[in-house]
Amino acid sequence: MPKQTDEGVRFLSYLTLGLLAASLYIFSSYLHYILVATVLALCTSHGLTALVQIFERPSLPSFIRKQKLFISSTILTLFFLCLIFAPLVYFVSETYSQMQGVDLEHVKEVTMQMVDKVVSFTDSIPILHKFLDSLKAEGFSALKGVSMEALYKAVNGVASGAGGLVVQIGWILIFYFLINLNGRQILAFAARVMPTSFDHEKYLYRECTGTVAVVFYGTLFNMLAQGVTFGLLMAFLGGYNAFYLGVLAGFCSVIPIIGAALVYIPVIAFELVSQEYVHVVIILIVVWGVMGFFIDNILRIIFISYLKRIFGFEYTMNEILILLSILAGIASFGFWGLIIGPSVIALTLAAANLYSSQVHHTGFPEEAEIDEKQ
């Protein structure tokens, strides 16, 4: 009887592995979306728990309490829809419509004026002036060769790429909703299958969700705060599409190291050409003092500390390692590597810590033999 039982368990194990491999093959085109949705669900697991607790209050109607998980998952999905999907669609459509009316000759003229300004600032430095002057001549010859047809091809390429990103976000939101809705069953099944103790599983989950939540909420706060700040600045200066530039600055702020500089440097260059030096000083004060220092280094830390106090998540990962994991994740997975990279590294470090703790307690076979001889 035990032999038959062992054979039955072995058969079920092979059958399960085979069916799992078949399922992965069937969903191979969607594995990237499922991975991103899973990491997003880990990021917002604290928020989902808080919403579920709100909707299970006795004062609410019974049908709301019964559907608390469905309602909470729907709210979080709609939140991401409004926060990421809608601004991205607006940005793509607005960029495409504005590029249709671009006067290429005017763009060339303004660009040449900007380059002339930069070169004139280096008159007192002969070596640098000669180098920039040669670059200017080469750049002007290349700029004159630019045609509207090439510009439209570039715009269409960017628009098609952004359209593909919109489709990706749509699939990610679908899987995100399903994972939130069935997350407890998935975690319970994984806990039963994993040959580890409950404390170890809880530790792995806590370390992974804590690190990813810090990265995600910090990035989200930066994106909103810097986008709103730059949009208000453009509205104050006048002459710009403040909402469009604010959305663009918000999306660019998630790029490590460079950030919103992709947006404010062209604006500063345009103001220099227009000889609006007061505007240049104001922009530099806001982008360096408010956006670069105050928001990124003070407000973000206060915001994260507030969330940690509310939700109780923790993380032990080094800040530099988080930055490196973000850069590596973006290089490997594109935009979504922003959260995939830190989650993988956090889970790896947590598993390594568990392994080292087990080795410390049990010891290697060689160490046990030495102890017995002594």
C-alpha cells in the first residue's frame, strides 16, 4: 500500500509539472504582463488589505461586505487606469496632433539660434569655442538635410511605440484585477506547495512587498509631485501648454538620474534664445531647489515614512542597491523593470538570508564531523 501511494504521488507530481509547463507555453505571450501585474499586486497589497477592511465594516450593507474583495480590486484597477492609462493616451494623442502642425523651417531657425547662443558664451575659452564651432557647422549641415517626411516617420514610430505601450497597460490592468481578486487563493496554494515553514514564507513575502512598495510609492509620488510642480511653473510663466508639459515631466521623472531634465532643459534653452533671463533663473530655482532637492529628498522620504507608519511595511535593502536594481531592471525589461528589478533582487536577498540562517544553525557536514572529533 505505501508503495502504491508513493507511485501515485510521483505520478501526480509529474502530471502537475507537465500541465504547468503546458500552461506556461499557452500563456507564453502574456507571461510578461502577468509578471508585471503580479509585482504591481505585491506593491499595492497593503492598500488592498486596507480597502477590504473598510468594506467589511458592520455598518455597511451586506451585499457590499460580501463583495468587498471585488469592489476593492475594482477601485485599485480604476485608480491605475486614471493614473497611468488616461495621461498616457492624452500624451500620445496630443503629441501626434501637435507634430502635425510643426513648421520645420521655424524649428531649424530656432535651433540654430540656440546653438549660436551656446557657442557665443564660450568666446573667452578658445579651445572650447573652436570645438563647439566645428560641431555647430556639422550640426547645421545635418539639420538642413532633415525633411518633413523624415519627421513624420519619426513621429509615427514614436506614436506606434506608445500605442503598443497602451495595449500592454490594458493587458496588465486585466491581469492585475484578476490577481487582486484571487490573490488570497494563490498565496494559500503557494504556501501549501512550498516545502518551507510559515515563518519563512511570511519573511519572504514581507521583504519582497516592503522593498517593492517603497520603490513603487516613492516613484509614484515623485511622478505626481514633479509633474504638478512643473505644470504649475509653466502656467505661471505663460506661453506653454502647461498640462502637456506637466504630464511629460511626470513621466520623465521616473527615469533614473536624468529625470525631468529631458523636459526643462529644452524649455531653458528656448527662454535663453528669447532672452528671458529672469524666467531662466526662476526655472532653475524650481527644478533644482523644489523638484530636485525638496520633493525628491525631503517630501518623498516623509511620504514613505507616513505610509510605513500606516501600512506597517518594512524593507532592509540598501538605497544604492535599489537604484542599481532599477537601472538593471529597466535595461532588461524596459519601463516595467522599474519595479521588476527591485522585486527580484529583494526576493533573492531574502532567500539568501534564509539560506544562510539555516546553514548557520545546522552547519555543513564537514563542520559536524569536526565538532564530533573534538
